[in-house]
Amino acid sequence: MLTNYIKMAFRNLRRHALTSFINLSGLTIGLTCCLLILVYVLHELSYDRYNRNADRIYRVTRTFYGPNHSVSLTLGTVAPPFGPLLKNDFPDIEVQTQALPTGILPVRYGEKRFNENNAFFADENLAKVFDLTMVYGERATTALREPFSVILDEAEAKKYFGDVDPTGKVLRMSNQFDVKVTGVYKAFPENAHMHPEMLVSFSTLNDTAVYGAQQLRTNYGNNSFLTYLLMPAHYPVDKMIAQFPAFIDRHLQPNPNGTKASTQTSLELQKLTDIHLRSHTDYEVEENGNSMTVAIFGAIALFILLIACINYMNLATARSALRAREIGIRKTVGADRTELILQFLSESVLISWMAMILAFCLTTLILPLMGGLAGRTLSMGVLAPVRVWLPLVLLPFMVGILSGLYPAMVLSGFKPVKVLKGIFKAGNSDLSLRRVLVVFQFSISIVLIIATWIVFRQIGYMLNKPLGYNKDYLVVTNYQNDLDKTFDAFRNQLLADPHVQSVSRSSRIPTGRLLDEQGVYIMGSDSLVPVNVNLKYVVADENFIPTLGIHMVTGRNFSKAYGTDTASFIINESAVVALGYKTPRNALGKAMSYGGQKGNVIGVMSDIYFESLHQQITPLLLTYPGKDNSQYGKITVKLSGSDVPVALEHLQRTWRTFAPEKALDYVFLDNRFENLYKAETRQGTIFTLFAGIAIFIACLGLLGLSAFTISQRVKEIGIRKVLGAGTGSIVRLISTDFMKLVFFAALIAFPVAWYATHQWLLGYAYRINVPWWIFGAAGLISLGIAFATISIQTIRAARTNPVKNLRSE
């Protein structure tokens, strides 16, 4: 019996080739989209799960509180003493490990010089917490035991040493100390939340020239250390977290106002498997994903699959007239309704299986493009686990039954007497399920159109909003200690070229995060009193403000001509308000203390968007270190823009003269600015792609419904033509009904789209006001596309010779 159903299914597919092709195309496109999104979603959900103990690993995070216990800063890193103290105070911890990202680390081997961006100091316990596979050298648990030892991943080892075993070779770091290679390890996989390419033994930090053992034990202000804990299976970590306030008060001194330390800072434990999608601290080792994005894409995949199934239903019922006599004859010769339903379902499942096979092939071909759009390296390998491939094997059956059941019920329900007489009618009600489903299809499509439009408008708003500084032709590189004594000469040589306009130093630059904060006191009635304000700071020289083109509202900039400027401050307009001064001019000359340094406010600069537009403009203070270069981290060079290649070559030559041991790495500030919104740009591009696909599949559905309606009204069209109706009037008559469906779809889509985009925009401190015309334009676009789709069928029917349609009358 089953073989017979399959044979008949193939025959019917060949007999109705065009309908079968449209059905197959719609399902193939829908399933391909689902598979692409499924691979992406599974990849995002797989982060860090390659570790055999992933469910038992936790990262320690630290939060700082401001006024009214509001969160001022949350970090995915903590101070170095916390790791050993936690292991000591909580004996249930099985293993504790620490790692310190080095930032930009200059490394040399012979004549090879590189600036490493993914180097970490790490202890030997790292291999006990994370899965680390060694290729050469010592065991993973001993390779980092001795100070001044280093292990590299395979790509790094090849970069420095070629294809030979590098064990025992020596690298020079920061032109300050040597390290011996003790092994090579396999690179951390793509789905890891960090990708260290070079691991230096943590015990190296005990050396005073590198960091110092005393600093590791007592420095609670340097919150740059990654700290991970391996806990026993099924351990109640909430009980441990509840003891953290007492732990903090036990080891940290009370605040200057006498309150406990736990009132201004706290520790938390974060599951390793939650870091990628659910951690959005102010400092992460690498850019994380977003659980909301994964959920949105998952919903899009489901909706597109539903749209594809709806198309099958509409197209199958639309072609019912072609199979009405077949059904009538089969019923007359004894076929019961169950047999007919099984026959139609077998055709549906067969098409679904063919679509699934084609979808797998297309997904394999398109996956690299999808990975490029998503900024990920995606692989079909994520579909290999049984819990994934088994549902995929069952999916064609579910899709086939879901999309074929309604047409099967409709077609098998035809009355043979009426069918064979040529008088049958199948679901012509305005409230029929097919019309409801088309409304559903276009509602989804319109929501996607509006969402895509608003995403791109928000991106354009962020990229084009005046920032309060000039980001064009600014070249940024990392400050090097080699320039401490020669920076003035270095700057003068750069300025000797007319293509270079200005050179400055600072601890941070715009497009980065403002993470540095210290206690602030302002003058009260007769003495300095503490102020509970989140006042961030940047260390900057006298050229920082003119190099970035920042406007001074009142007062003056730092100057070498004033020796007292090393004890002076410049604040922004937001800081004026936060500190309680009535106007910027009122703040001038006011005494204050910041981080223990007493001084006076000598100037007020305008507010600038230092961080991304996700964050509010924060109160900011600039300090001037004078001859103390230890806090500088960045060099900013302003180019004239007249001949950028010549200016960059001059920068390279000058750098080689003054810092020959360090490679020059630079980036343009406007590129860093654009990278702030790279995730949104990718999301907008993917939204556009899937919105277009949803519209296309919805149009196939509308094509099916219009074909069904026209097949039911061919005699009416013939009579109208005989009575003198023109093609235009017939097109208007039939199209009006369908335009109503799209109109109703728009009415449903508008509030859904407004709510969804409003929630998304809340993630930005500065955002667009959504104009009403976007909704109207999206509706008109959908109406236009729908009208074009319907007109194809309607015009063909209207031009058909009425004699042909009325021949049987």
C-alpha cells in the first residue's frame, strides 16, 4: 500500500509540474532558512561547552555601586588577591585559576617582531579547569609552573619558529624579559569566550620588574584579572554567593565614610556557559553574543517555516479544481476518505523530503556567506549530535503532515456526484482559513520590513550623530615605555612633516569604555567634603583636547607653561551638573580632590560621546600628569588628510627611529567608531535578507490563493467579458479582495512592529524617534508587491477567451 501511495505521489507531482515546482521551491527556501538559522543558533548556544567540566566552571565578576546603591561599573574581571583568598576561605572550591590579559604585548624572536593582542599570563591550574591539549613539550598541568615560561598555540608557534618543535626556544617580551617556550597547545576552539594565543606563566608576575608579588597580594584596585572556579558537581553556589558580602568585609578596609566595603562593591559567580550570550559587563575579554538576537533569529526561522507550510496549503487547495474529477472517480470506484487523505499526505511528505534534501545542499553552499554576515565561523558539524539530527530526520514528516493535512481534508471531502457534474465549491468564504493564513504571512513580512528599516535608521543615526569631537584622520597607536624620555623629540619629528597636524597622549581614547574612577571631594563651607558621584577620569596631556577638536566651554586647556597644572582638573558639562555647580563658569577655580590629588578646576569642556551611544554621556574629568608617563596608554596623531599614505610612511619611519624594538600597530579612530556598531550592522543585513525571503515566500502564498480564487471565478470572468468588462476593471475587481487582506495584515503588524522595535531601541541611551511614515511606507510596499503578484494571475485570466471558459455552459 505504501509503495502504491509513493508511486501515485510521483505521478501527480509530474502531472502538475508547475504547482509541484512552486511547492518544492517554497518549502526548500523555508527549510534552508531554518537550517541556516539553526546552525547559527546552535553555534551560539555551544560556547564553552567543549570543556568536559563546563557545567561546573564559574567566573568571578565584580560590581561597583554609586549613589543610592546604583550600579556604576560591572566587570568580568576582579583584583588579583581575590582568587587565592576565595580558595582559602571556601574550601569546597576544587580548583581556582587566574589569567591576566596583557593587552598589546611586543614580542621578539631574532629579527621577527610582533605585537601580540591575545597574550595572557596564566597559572598551571588553567589546564585543570579548561580543556587544554598539548601538541609539543611538557604536560599542560606543568608547562606553566616555572616563572618566565610560555606556551603557544600552533599558529603562533609556526609564526615564530616555522614547522619545528619550538620547545626550549627563547622569546623576548616588551624588551624587558625573556621567556622559554615549554610547549605548544591546540588553539582554543571557535566557540570559546576567549582565545589566548600565547600563555605566559603566572608566576612570572611575582618578579618586581613585571608586576610584583606584593601587588598580587594587596592591590584591590587593579581589576584586570580573570578568575575562574571549578566547583563540585551540583554544588549550591547560591549559598556561597550569599557569603560574599561577609568575605569582602573581612578582607577589604571600610570605606572612608565608615561604611562597610560590601556596600560599595560586590562579587558574583557567573556560569561559564552563560558568558557568551548572557554576560554584558563593562569589560569582557572578547565581544559576546546576545541571547535576544538568538531568540529573534529563532523566531524568524519558525515564522519562515510556517509561511512555507501555509504556501503549500494554499497552493494545494488552489489546484483542487485540477484534481476534482480524479477524486470523484476514485471515490466512485470505492476509495474511502482515509485512503485519499493518506494519498495526499504521502505527496506532501514526499515534497517535504525532497525539499529537505535540497535545503541541506543549499545550506552547505550558503553557510560560509551566512557565517560572514554573522561574524562567525559556522559549520554543519553542530548538527551531528543525536539530539539535533534525529528531530531533523523527523522534520520532513512533521512539515509534510502540517502543510498537507488541511488540503487533504478539503480534497478528500469533495462529493463525487457534484464533482463529476462539475459543480463543486471549496471554501470561498471571506473568513476562510486560507485568507487568515495569508494575513498572517503578510503580517510577519511587514513586521520584518519595519524592523529592518528602523535598525538601519538607528545605525545611520549613530554613525552620523555629531560626537563633540572630530574623529576624521585620527591615527591611534599604543604608547610604549621606550618613548618616556624621548616623547617630545618623537612628537617634534612627527610635526616636522606638514601632513601631521598634532600629536597627543592619553590613558584612554574615544570609542573605548570609561572604566577608571576614583573618589571625589569638593569644597564645602570650609573644607573638602566627599561627593557620591560616578566621575570617570582620563589622563591626558596638553595636546589631547586640540588633537580631538574638543570645544572648551570656559576656562583653559592644560599647558606646560603652568607648573601647577599637574594639580589641576578639566571637567565636562555633565560633571558640572553632577558636582552641583550652577554653571560651567561657577566651576572654574573651585578646589577639589580626586583620587587623593588636590587641585583646582581650570576648565570646562563640552560633553562628547566618548563611549558608544548605548551609554549615557558620563561625568568626566581630565587629569594632567606632567612628567609622569606611567598612566599613558594611547598616542593619537592628527593627520591633515591631504596625503594619508605619505603621512603614515613618515609615522612608520619616526617610530622605527624612536622605538626600534617594538612593531608599530595603528588604527584609524573612525574605523574603531564604526566597529562599535558592527553587531547592529550585521543584524540589519541579516534582517534585510530574511525579510526579503519572507516577502518572497508570502507572495508565493498569495499567488496560490489568487490562483484558487480565479479558478473558482473563471465563468464569472467570462460572463463579465461577454457583457463588455475590460481587463482593467476585472483586475480591480479581483485585486480589491486581496488588497483588503494585506491591509488587515498591516493593521495587525503595525502595533507588533512598534512594540518590538521600541523594546530594541531601549538598549540605546540615544536613539531615533520612529516616524509614523515608516509604518505607512512598509504597508504601501507590501500592497505594491501583493498587487504585482496578484496581477500576474488576474491579467492572464482576464485576457483568456471567454468562449473557452463558458464552453460547458
